[in-house]
Amino acid sequence: MKLNIRFPKGYIAHPYWPELEKVINIQKESGTRRARSEANRAKALSDHLHKIGLTNVDYEAMVRMAERPFYTAADMPLVDGHDPAEIVVPPHQIYGCLAQASDTARSSVRIASRDQLRSLLVVQPMFTGRTAADGIWERFAVVTAGTGAKLSNQRALRRNAYLGPFETTLDIAFDSHVVSEAKVREFVAYAGREVGLGASRKMGWGRFEVT
């Protein structure tokens, strides 16, 4: 089944790439965050990179990969006929949205428990037709620890690339003997309205409509 999807505000992906995890670990282990001067930070980083068998060029390439703001067709396996640079909404974000919707939807709307969704539904990436962000969204945010405790009264500037309003298609397969098309459509519409996709969903980004 193909559903027409509309994002009235837009979409922020804010991926957490494997390269980002590596960059964070390198910065922690090298002590660059504790160094007080730029020269000391550069030396600490260079020494640590040499120790683990990487060059500054390797590290800079890793940082560029870690800073990619969107998933693209090049990141999706078995995708043909699309520009590798085309921005996509990946299946794992779609499944995450539907799983959260399963936790909050009333029984008349829910089609399965979150643990059963991946066996019931098969979703494909949603292609946006875009190859670049429409802009950068900036805002000040409270700085908190992993526990949620407030770390500072000073707000931190956050920046994310975003796509503005767009329409796309959600290709979703399922066994119609188990669940009806009308039920799936209703559930996806609920997920778009109440949960959304990607980052900053509480601020309205990533919310979608089934049109």
C-alpha cells in the first residue's frame, strides 16, 4: 500500500552516525575537552591519533561524516533509480515512530504491540526529492546532563538543518488477512499526528498527515 504523506512544517533528521560515536570517544580519550588552549587541544588530539594509528586527515574525514545532517539514498541498501544524494527518511525512524505510537494509541487504533510491528509491517525509505537542506533552525536550549538534571543557567545555541514543507510517499507492506488497509491508514495517521519523525518533534518538526 502506498500512502501520500505531507509534512506541513518540515523535517529534521539529526542522525547519530557511527562516525559521531567515534569522534566523541576520540575527544574524550585524548583529553581535548580538558585542554585550556587551542595549542594544547591540537597537541593532545594529534598525540592520541598517532597512538591509535590515525592521521589528522583521517580524523577530519571522520568529523565530516559525523556532521552529515540527513540520511540519503546512498545510505540505504538496494535503492535504485534515485540520486545517491537524495535526502530520505530511513525505515528505522519510521519504525521508531510507529513503535512509539503503539505505546500511546488506544486499543481501537493500535494494530499491534511495538514488539510485533516489524513482523507485521514492512516499510521502505521515504524519498523527499531534495538533495540539500532548505535552511538552518537555530534556538537556545537548556543544558542538561544525561539524567535530565540542569547543568547551567546559560542556554546553549543549537543548530539543525531542516527540510521545509514537502510531500512524499510511504510504501508499506502487510498481510491484509491480518490487518485491513483502513486500519493501517488510521494507525499511520495517528502516528504522524501524535508522534512524528526525526528530531525536535515536540516543536512540531516531523509531524505528518496522511493525505
